[in-house]
Amino acid sequence: MMTVWSSFGQSIRACLSGAFIGFALIAVPSLQAAPRVFQFTSTLGGTTDNATTLDQSFLNHKPNLKLIITQSGTNTLNNHPVGVHYDSDAKKWQVVNEDGAAMPIGAVFNVLVPTIGFQVNAGPQNSESAWTFFNMGKGKPDSVLLATHIDNPFPKLSAVHLNHNIGLYYIEPTVHPTHETGLWSVFNEDETAPIATSYFLADVTKDSDPSNPSHSFVVTASAANTTANGVVINDSLANNNPNAILFTISNYNPSGAFAALFDKVIGVCYSGTNWMIFAEDGTTIPAGVSFNVEVFSAASR
């Protein structure tokens, strides 16, 4: 259920005034001519228990799509890890609260169908310690990647919920010297061991749509860009543009340099003239925490 945050609720309102041989587990990519981005708000008619249905004609009856989501706005907070689910009976995609908490009405989600999306399935061949490795961005620590958990990659089987906040981590060859080049991984921010589950991945540096330009970059929290509400994003497509659509995920070590964990549910919101990344529970984001960001100037037409 949605929690009311007294002091936070007042301040956040400003936003709206060994060797790894298992890489064959990465599915054939989902390809499309240009990324598709839109914003979706949970409604009473489309929300049941912990799930809200993304009832869109360009998504329905398409179980092979790869979706990336980010929570947006602060009118209705949803301090729960979220993922996506394909309802094989209704033939529609859903956003789900992974911890089983009721999905609040009015929660807003930014949804991306990337130009190139992959699925990686975690298993003993590609998981170790807290990490699940994948080939996307191999040897490229400067890649800007996004990830979202999918709880039922095989729709006819039972869903596997992931009640953890996830982030991305570039494993340097010096950490695992058996690798000729570094590998990216997805991990649980609380550093618990991976479970047998699946993720959608996108290298958003490859997104291209002349009719709806996008920027991808990394932002790191510092004294200069952090307020009590969140980390301010300074980008030409986002500044003074409340209609921009943003996506983000924690990046533990941008460009291969060690940074910081941030085990919180995050979202984006617009405040005054800038977009910000914020923690849904009101936590101030400490200096050194980094995020991958993709900004679109608007929703797809």
C-alpha cells in the first residue's frame, strides 16, 4: 500500500509545483527501427493487486518485446521495486510491484521499447557472487545501459519475483583476470546472491530517432548537483521541458571506477526547470552515487 511521508511528502511536492560459458542464455535481440517511448499512469480499471496493465495497441499480443521502465513523478509515490510481466491470458504487458504490495492508483511509469533490446537469464553459467554477467557492452565500460527485471520470461511458467533494487556494475579484467575484456553485470543493490531470474537490457547509446532525439549519459551525485529532493539532471533536452521522458538505473562504477551502492527505489521528477533522480522513500542521495540516464525530448508520436 502507498505510504504517506510527512516531512518528505512536503519537500518532494516541489517536483510537481571461473569461466563463464552461459552467454548463450542471452536471447535473440528485439529489433525495431526506432525506440518507442511513452508514459503510463495506473488506473482503477487497469490495476489489480500488485499489477497495472499497459494496455497499448503497439504492446498487446507482443510477448517478445523487451521493455525498460522507470517510475516518474511524485503525486503518487510507489516505494517498491518494480518489474514487468507478460499476461499470457490477456496478451498484455503489466508493471508489477515485486514485493507483492498493492499497486497504487495514479502511479506513473515511463516505458521504453529500445531500438535493440536483449534478455539475459541468470543461471550458474553466468552468475557468481552477487553478479549476473552478460555480453552487451563487453569491453566497453563507458556504455550507457539500462535494465529491468521480467518476472515471467517463459509466460506459461510461474513468475519469479525479485524483491530487490537492481543496479549495473562493470567488472574490470583485473577483478576477474580470466576474462580477456571486462563484462557488465546486473546485481542486487543489497549484495544478495543472484536468483534464477531474467532481465531486459538495452544499450541506449544505440537508440536513434531523428523525430524524437535522445541523450544518454552518466550523472554522479555531488555537492554541486544534489538537493534534499534528489540529484539534478542538467541536459539540453530535459531542461525547461516537463514533457521529457527519462529513464535511469544505478551504475556502481561508471567508466570502471569504483563508486557507491544505493539500495533504494528510485524515480525521476520535474522540479522548476530541471528533472531530478530521487529516492521514493525520501532518502537524500549521497555524493558518489552514479546513475545511467537516457533522456527523450518527448513521448513518441
